[in-house]
Amino acid sequence: MFEKKYKRVIVVHNDEVCWINNDAAPESRQFFRLPLEQVLNDDRTALQFPEWLKGSPTLAIIPDHWFGCSTYPFQSKKPSLIEPFLERKLGATYPGQKDLRHFFNYRHVTNEVAGELFALFFQEDKSFQLYDALDKMNLAPQCITSPAFLWEERLQQSDHEFNQLGTLLIHISGQECQLYFYYKGNYQFSRSVMLSSASDDLDTLGFEINQSLYMFSQKTKSELDRIYLVCDAPQCRDKLGQSLGREVTDLPSLSSQWSDAVKIPSMEPLDGLLQPSQMTSGATFFSVIHRQVKQALEWWPVQLAGIIFGLILLLGLVGENILLVRMLNKDKTENQSIQQLLVTHDSGVALSESADTLEQVLNMAAQSTLVEKIFRIPESFTSQLQLKKLDLALESTPTLKLAAWVQARNAEELTVVLTRLITQMKDTFNLSQALTLNDIDISLDLPRDGQMPNRYQIEFQLELI
């Protein structure tokens, strides 16, 4: 309900920063690039930005190695305990990074023996510097992730056993190959290998993969179970499988956000990524959000609910004010009519006509006080009665319609409450009909819990004179 589309995407790759206008149609999508060093060090960079670039919210995709990942044993799942614990751990490990406490995230790791936390945090100086530079230009991203975690979400969707196995994803795009290693659903590390082409130099790639497999087994104390491939070149899977001596499976293709007609330079690692589901604030990929921004996002639904409640309350007060103004105007009109009747009354009129005039005056006066009596009804309610609806029709015969909830443990207690209500109605109004228990419609609501008394809904209407 509260999801927002990321209108701007920032991609950092090959020492460049590229801004992509995600708010435009795929065939007319705009992008703007600058060298990373210029964004970090040149204060005049903001003067070069096109107008479309200024907007929020923004998703930033940074290199995988700018993130650090660690696993910590921890039993509790309470954020109030986890976050201070991670701040202390990360602060002790990286004492020179004072801003690290603002840029970390975590999730619980499935472990049958003990509870563990998988922590994600900034570890590269450039990640802090880039955020500070963008923040000074009012372009700070709302959400920050990397290709490894975007691919992780795709693997979660494609393989229901992803969280139990060791997985390698090979992404070949152009002359660049990315290797992503995961163990039991958690990212471990990635490597980048340059190729002469997508289909050649696979022996070199096989050697690099085997070297990485040794690192994977040393880190996880486990063997690799599955290898997935993303590559447009035909026969690439079979050749790579023969080179590795392992089965290689094509990752099921999903439609990308980017049109094939629009190729963004140096953005090859994003081919096949950034699905429509990944381009909203409700996406499930692992990411880092500045702690203050995260708190603001968490409070936004509460603030919005408060605003809506305030508007409803304001509308209710405005409606009550309009009703009171109409009632005062009606009383004023009735008083003027009464005065007109008295002024224009001729002393020669018959006695019967004078009696009719007097009766009309008394009826008008009675109607002017009728609304006041009705407004006092809720004030006399006991704690067992809760008003639900109160309607008054001021026509030739004023009619009152009342609906309320009654809390009672049994039928005897309900009878006592309703008898007291009937007595109150009789004392307050001159009724044209006798009000009895049979005139009240009663329905039973289910108890809200085992210890609360039953709640009944009652409705009845009265003709008032």
C-alpha cells in the first residue's frame, strides 16, 4: 500500500557513476554518466546534472566488494538487542569508520544448532565518500545494494532449494564475466573475470572458477552443489560444463526492465536484472538504508495514519458545526414566525382560532428543545452502553433512530440494561407509543476474548412529540 517506485537508479561500475531515469518509458530512458573521482572530489559536479536527475526515491547499485559480510552467533531476534550488538561488533572491527553505525543491515540465518545473524555493512571508504558527496548535492539514495543481492533474489525465486545448498552463478555479458558464490541462501563473495568474447576463452574461465571453488570450500567448509549460467551466447553452457567437468544449468530468463534497444554503456552486470518487482520500496532484495532514513520510512505509515485520522476528525467537527449553525438558524426562523403570529393576531379573531394559534406556537417551541434533549442521551449512558448511530428526522412527526452496543454477561443482565434505557427514554420524551422490550431489535456479537462479556447490538426507533 505504501510502496513507492524508485524513479532514479544510480549504478557504480568501472570507476563511473551512471544515473538512469527509471521514470521514463524503456524506449526513451535517459542516463547520465560521470567519472567516480569527479563525483567524489569536484564540488562543481552538481552544476552539470540534468534537471530530470533530481528526484526521489533513488536506488543505488554499488560494487559487491564495497560491502562487507559477517556472521555472528546471536540467540535473540529482538531488534532492540541486535542493533546495539552489531554496532559494538562492527565498531570494534572497524574502529576508523565512525559512520559505519549508519550503514548496516542484518537477517537471521537458519541454523538448527544456534541462532546466527548475517550482517551486511559498508567496508570500502568510497562507499561512505560517495554517500556523503551525493547527500551534499541532495541526491542521496534511499536504498543501496549490489548486483550480488539482486541476483540472490532471482535465485530465491528460481530454486526452492537455494537456502539449503551451495550455489555458483556465472553471468557472462560481453567481455565481462561475474562469478557469484552463495551458501545456504547467503552471499559469500564474487569475482570479475575479463574474456576475449562470450564464447571463447572458456578454458581460462574454467581455471578461474576452479580457483574460486577452492576458496569457497575453505570459507564454507562445504562443497558446491549447483552452478547456474546467464549467457546469451549459444552453446556456452555445454562448453563451460565440459571445461568444468560439472553440470551447468541455465538460469530461467525473466523479462528485464531495460529494453534491448537501449544499451547503457558499461552497465553489462545489470543485464537481466532490475525486474519490475525490484524497482519498488517493497522489494525483498538485501540492502542497506541509512539508519535515519530507515526510521523515517518505518514511521511514515504511522504518520500517514495520524494525518488521515486528523482529517476525519476535522471533517466531523466541520459537520457538527454546520449542523449547529442550521439548528440556530432554524430556531431563529421559528422565533420570527412566532413573533409574526403574535404581532399580526387580530383581537377580533374567534376564540377557536386563538387556540389553534397558541397550539402552533407551543409545538414550535417544543421542537426547538427536542434536539437539546437528544444530544444529552449519550451523556446518560452507563459503561455497558456504547452509542453506534443516532439519527433524527425533523419532519411533521419527529423520529429518532438509535443503534448501540450493549455489554452483558447473560440475558438477565441485558434485560436490566434495556429496562433502564426504556425508563430513560420515557422520562426524557413524550412518546406517542409505548416503548417495550419487544420494540428493540437485538443481535449478538461474538465475544472479543474468553473473559470479556458478550456484546449485543440493539436498534429501535421512536416517534417523538
